[in-house]
Amino acid sequence: MKRKNVESIAYHHDEDRQTLQKFIGQYTWDHRPLVSELVRQVGAALGRVDAVLVFDPSAFAKKGTESVGVQRQWCGRLGKVENCQVGVFMAYVSAAEQALVDMRLYLPKDWARSKARRAKVGVPSEVKFHTRHELALEMLDEHTDVLPHGWVAGDDEMGKVPEFRGELDARNERYLLAVPSNTRIRDLTAEPPVYSGCGRQPKSPWQRVDKWSSALAQSVWATIDVRDGEKGPLTVEATKVLVRAKTAPGQGYDETLVVIRERQADGSLKHDYYLSNAPPITPLAEFARVAKAAHRIEECFHRAKSEAGLADYEVRTWRGWHHHQTLSLLATWFLTQETRQGKKIHASDHRPTDSRAAGFVAA
């Protein structure tokens, strides 16, 4: 099926379309127990102490103004303001596999303050306005004990907010968060300007991370084999330095700036910039591993959208959005388990795979 929505599924299986639509959009079943069971199964199947929790807002383009949470707002995937809904997603990435495990719908301030709009789409009274970063912290607090991990990661939309980095540090979470190229830092290892003898001792100047990295000598870049690719080893170049960001968390503390660059097909170099509260002695290879793990959330989205209809919903209500997203995550996890189960079967073993062992089981 080209689109994995209720109408297509009903037609494909010769079922009543309206019954399925009511099940998704109107019936009052609670999706949270299913999410909790999904998290438990992912943690049990993929759990590793060095795994990475990845947070990423994902936008769904929408027409009109009636769907819950929709408005013209920043769409990170398009790099511009667009009419859309935004969900904040949490993925679990380990050496075994990766999977989307939870989500929150971002409700903009105008929606959160409008009683009429909330009532029309069934937003529960207890739901208040939360920033995208607060929604990520909610998911972290809820699942941190079930999902063993060593790192928290996210794109530059997550990393550019100092309060988010500070909250992670306060929770003793080790983070590696992407930041924009215009992030201003002070290199704490650089020689300060010559003291004139008057006033305070001068400090190294503030500078953009892209300007700082462009001035580096080739000798400071280390080549790292991240993993084996289809066309040979995937290598990147990386460097790190102790800095103080101008947008430092809370009262301000030092962070490690990590810059990773990769040669593109056209010969150009793509640079990614990260801030971390991990000690500067952390090996560059570990920083590179975590950075590449964070990118695997894109694989999660691709599979969920192409194979489980994550973006193919036709509901406008709060309840309908969460029902559809939950079922899509469960379907994606089932497909992931089926794939993993198939890989474990020896080529000479032609017995059918027991889907019950790999599928999602909920009481």
C-alpha cells in the first residue's frame, strides 16, 4: 500500500472503514500502557550500557488550522517556518539495533491558551504548555530506569538551548548535543592576549565554532574509523577542545567542543559541531561513535514512515494523533524484531519464523 492510513488498510482487508476510524480517532483506550510495554521490550532486547538515547523533533506538514497543534512554526527538517504539527520523538540506539520508543505532541502556546480549540480536538485539561525540550525531559525521566544507556544525544535544535544541557547535567546524564555553526565559544586552551598591565587579565576572545575550526592546522585532526560501510570503512576526522560557551548552562560551566568533519561525494568537507559535558579526556573515537549513533534516528523515522505509516494519519484530535503514533511505533518494532529474528536463522534452516517470539505482546 502506498499510504498506510485507516482507509487503505480497511480497503485492503475488506473491513469497515468507519469502525477502524473510530478505533483510532474516537475510542477512549489509553495508549500509555502500550508505550510502556514497548519501552520494556526494547530495553530487554537491545539494552546496552553504552547505548544512546536520542531526542529529535519531527514535523508533519499539514494544511488548514483544525488539526491539534498545527500552526506555522519552525520545521527543522525543512529548515524554515511551515504549517505543520511537531512531535518530539525518543529513540534508543545500541550496537544491536535502534528503535523509536516514545513521542510527545508539541502544543504551541496559542493552542495551549485557547479553551475553544482545546475542547474541539479533545486536549485533556491536565495538558499544559511545555517546550520541546521539556517534553524530551519528561520522556527521559519516565524511561531512564528501563533503558540502560551511557549517553543522551540530539540535533542542534535540542543542543542550542543551554537550559536543556543544564537539566541533563543536573540529572547526571552524559550528553553530546549538536549545536549550530554560529555558536560562540571561548577556547580555554588558547593563549590569552598579552596583558597590558592595567585592569583585568584579558581572556581569549569569543568566536564562532565554525571560525574556530576553520583556523585549525591539519595536524590537530584525528582520523577515525567509525564503522564498516558498503564501500569500505567509514572514516571521519575529529578534534576536541575545552571551551566555555557564551550560552553556557545555568551559572555556566566548561564543556567539551567536538568537531567532526566528513568528506562528501563532491569533495567538500561537511562539519558538525557538538557540545558535551563529558570530560575532555574522553577519546575522540567515543565521541564519534555517539555522534554517528545519534544520526541513526533518521533510519528509525525512515522505516516508521515508509513501512508503518507514521506520517499517514488522517486524524485531527489529540487522542487520534497519539493512538496513530503509538500503533505505528509498535508496528515498526514488530518489523524490526522480525528482521532481527530472520538474521538469526541459519540459511540452511528453512523452518518458519515464530512471529509470536518476535512480535509485540501486550496484556
